[in-house]
Amino acid sequence: MFKYTGEEKSSCGVGFIASKKQEFSHDHLQAGLKALYCEEHRGACGADQITGDGSGIMTDIPWDILGYQPGKVALAFLFTPSEQEQKRISLKVFRDTFAFFGLEIIEFREVPVDTSILGPDALETMPGLVQAIVKRPEYCRTDFSFDKLLYSAKQRVRIKQKEAGIVRKFFFASLSATTVVYKALTRGNDLSKFYLDLQNPEFKTRFCLFHRRFSTNTRTSWDKAQPFRLIGHNGEINTIAGNRSWGISRGKSLEIQKDELLTHKGISDS
């Protein structure tokens, strides 16, 4: 039996549920959201007591909501500039760069939200929230090959956005042929109130990875909320300086351009 000692503190809350039978169900989403709410004590809020350090979930792509079949498309969840002209430019750069890699953007979808849920600080910094449906090329016969191509395109987008004057205002919350991340600067219990998709009974998933953030040595922001595209982690990695140095060195040894490096500063506590 686990005995709580009271010595754990200042650490994010993270957890995972999954269907043993690989069944898609809205109940799995609801269970994950309930668990996220129960992790609220592991998170933190801003001075307004509403703006959270960040909460989020990773799930299967909600195919029934989007109206597409698994294996045919990928889904990008984008944080874009809030200013309309910059948003237009950033989405054009995204579309053109993906087209260069043979990836057609079928449509953009404005993610339905209730902004009245947000605290003043979160609302002031809220990005544009857009999902992009990406057509799967015929030559990508596996999800792995598709995701690999998506990753290459994503890395190139970083460079092209910067060249277009969009700096630190365009972010991939998720980009995958199978999964999606919904995250925001909210408390755990407010995430599903903010994202209306999470209230939809047609949102079905086989799993849910949930995370409630406690910011320690970085100022919180929408992009730093978790989960990230592939992981959700709990707590700082104390060897962060060494890990970053090794990561940058290995990236440079591969002659990767600066904006395509795997390791960057100011992204996460760890």
C-alpha cells in the first residue's frame, strides 16, 4: 500500500488511461478529464486565480467530429498569431511549406472555444486556435512514414515562419496521423469547458494522457502547457544544461540548421 509522506511538492500532475480492448469511447475521454480535475492540486494558477499554468490532454484524433477516416489524413493543431494579418501570413507559410513536401492541406478548422472560461492573463495571451487537415500521400503506406514526413515539414516551417517575420507566434500543439493534443492556460476542471469539442459525445478515443502543469523556472505560456506532441512529463530534469548542450552538439554534428535543431531554449522546464 502506498503511504503518502507529504514530501512531494512543486511537481506537475500527469497520468494515463487506456482501453485494454482498444475500443473507442467517449467514456475514456470523460475518465481522463475527471482524472485531470483530480490532479488540480498538482498545478498552479496566476495572480487572477483563474489562469492556470497549463492543463491538457492527448487522445486519438476524434474522427467522428472531423468527418474523416483513419489512415486518410493527419491532424495539425496550430497555435497561430492572434493578429489577423499575421495569422493569415503564418497559415500561408504553413500551407506553402507543406505543399513543398507533397502534403496537401485539405481544410482549416477554427477550433470552437468558450473564451469566457479564461482568466484575464490567459485571454490576453491567447493565440489563434486552428486545426489543419493534411491529406496523406499515396506513397506513405504506414503511419510511421507519414509521421516522418510530417515531422520534416514541421521543422522546415520553423525556418519559413521566421523568414516571414513570424517569431515565436506559431506553434504546433500537435501534428500526427493518429493523435491530437488539446491544451490551454486553464485549470484542470476548465479545460473541457473551454474546448467545446471535449463536450461532444462524438469525441471518442482509446486512451487519454492528461497533464496539469506547475511552472517552476519558466514563465508560463500557451505553448509550454502539456502534453507536448509526443510526451507529457512530470517534474524538472535537473541535468537540463548538460542535456541541452549534448542535444545541440549532436544536432550541429548532423549539420542541421539552427531553427531545425531538436533542442531549443525557453520551450519547457525540462
